[in-house]
Amino acid sequence: MATTVIDAASQSATAMAEERVKLRKVLRRFDLVCFTIAAFIALDTIAATAAYGGGETLFWVGFVIVLYMIPSGLICAELGSTFPIEGGPYAWPRMAFGRLPGAITATFYWMSNPTWMGGSLAATTVAVLTSKLMFNKPNGIATIWEIVIGLAVVWAIVGLSVIELKFGRWTGNIGTFVRLAVFFIFIGLVAWFLIKNGKPAGTIGWGSLKPSLTGFLAVIGLLQFLFVGFELSNSASEEMHNPQRDVPGMIVRSGLISALIVLGLVFGILLVIPLASVSNVGGFADAYGAVAGVLGSAHGPVGWLMGIMIILVIISAGGVWLQGAARCQAVAGLDGAAPLVLGKFSKSGTPIAMNLASAGVGSLFVILVFTLSNGSLSNFFAVMLSIVISLTALQYAF
């Protein structure tokens, strides 16, 4: 028995050494900042948070920033700079509590991503494509086409995770620039709309800002999900040029920018969409559509541009999360906390086995849940988002 354990440990050590030589130091502070902003801002949950929390959402966003986002950022800054180990979200609980807690953390950390890809990201993409921004299909489309679009989203995300990181890092970089463009265009149109037309009836008012226990319970899971990801880039710690210097700086910059974007987008949505009409799945696209009339004849082309940018935001968010989560689970496999085959990296330094597994699981969720929901996009979105939030909460236990 002892000999078997020693052989297994030796095999894991050999595999870890073999795979580590494939890693290349390509990530600088700018890449890490963009990587984290792209992880925070996915747009699929921002509108849902506004829909479920109403006017109270603004209060609870500030509450969570102060009591959750800032402390978690400080923790990740300390861990990421002190223990810059590949697969950080697995390695840290592994060092603190042992292999089993590390394995549990890595499993949930990875599993939430293909579920998210095949769930709310796929549903939000379908909602944008069928909205007034693009193809204007108010009655929706056939379930088979929803499945086709969902599968395209999953495989596009996996494609971004499979490519070598010196190219894959542009997923976060370009994704961040697109997010900033979406943010400034939307906020500019909201201001223009309010100046021209005034605030619509039924939208946010002073009375709706008052916090309540009901509002807190409605949005706390979403807000916790919205503000996770500081540790994600540490899944590629050994692919950073200087993690001791860059990780703390990244957390300050990405945290501040992400908090401002979230607050601005939530506030903008609540200012132009009546509280009773905010949609969980298409809320952001609906909010843009509500203010885009001020563009006049340019409304159509700019709407298409905005729709494309929203889809790019969605896919880039999935891309950066899978880049990190796949590495985390792959390192767990190399360490003996998962099947060794899952730790296989390609020659270009990407966890090829985990990416293929993610594609399979994400595709399965697209087919299964779209079919079971009978084409009801709102039901599909709500079910999948609940599953993803639950998995995300569990992954941070250790």
C-alpha cells in the first residue's frame, strides 16, 4: 500500500514537472487588470440584479463593495503575491487544508464555468440577437436555433481558452476596451435621453432606494457572483512576469474600474426602464433600446454595433474565466487531486484536456436545459443562473 502511494506521488511530481516546462511568462500588469475587469463585467447578471432588486440594488451594490469586494480583494492581493503558484485557487486551499479541500475547491471552481457558459451566457446571447437591437424577434425563435446559438457561444469561449496565452490574453484586453465602449455609449445615451425626454414614469425614485431584508435576500447571491474573480488570474501565476508586484496593483485598478462600471450600468438601467418591466435576461439590451431613439436615423446601425459589442463582452467574459478555471482544475489533476489525464497541457501551454471537457459539459447543458425549458428564455436563464450562483458560492468555502 505504501509503495502504491509513493508511486502515485512520484508520478504526479513527474507529470507536474513535465507540464510546467510548457508554461511561458507572458502576462504583465496591464494584461492582469484587463483580465480581471473582463471577469467581473459580463452583463448577463447586471440587468438581472437590477430586475430582482429594483431601486434597492444601488444601496446593496455599495454595501457589497464595501463589505465583500474590498476585503476579498485584499485577501487575494496577499495570497497572489505571497504564493504565486500556477493554479492558485486550487493551490492555496491545498496548502492550507490538504488535498481533499483543494480538490473540492478546484472542482466547483471549474464546474461553475461550463454551466455558466451553456446557461446564462448562452441565454443572454440569444436574447440580444432576438432583441430590437438586431433581428427583432419579439416572439423568440425556434428551440433548435436557440440550441445552435448556445453551442456556438460555448465553442467560441473554448476556442479563446485553447489558444496560446500570449494570444489568449487579448481576450481580456480587447474585452475590456469593448466593455468601456459599451459603458460610455450607454451612459452618454442615458444622459441625452433624460435631458431630452425626462425620467420615464415608474422608474427608480427616492422611495424605491430604501433597503429592506426582502431586497437584500433577492440580490445578495447575484451581487456576490457579480464581484468574484480577483483570484482568477492567479490560476496562471507562473505565467506572469512579476506577480509579487503586479497582483496587488492589478486588484486596486481592476476593482475600482469594475465597481464604477457596475454602479453606472445598474443606475442607468433603473433610470430608463420602469421597475416592473426590467427583464432578467434581456434587461441591458432593453435599456439600450429605450434610450437609443435619441439617435434618430442612426438608431439601427448603432443598435447592431451595440448588439455585437454586448455579445463580445459575453464571450470574452466566458473566455477569461475558462482560461483560469481550466488551469486550476488541470493543476489539481497533476497534483493527484483529480484524474491525471485532466492535467494534460498542449505544447503551447494551455490545458487542452480541461478545455475539451468544458466544451462537452457546456454543450450538454445547452441542449438539455433549452430543451427542458421548451424555449422559454426567461425560465432557462433563471434556472441556470441559480445553479451557477450555487456552485460559485461553494467554490469559495475554503
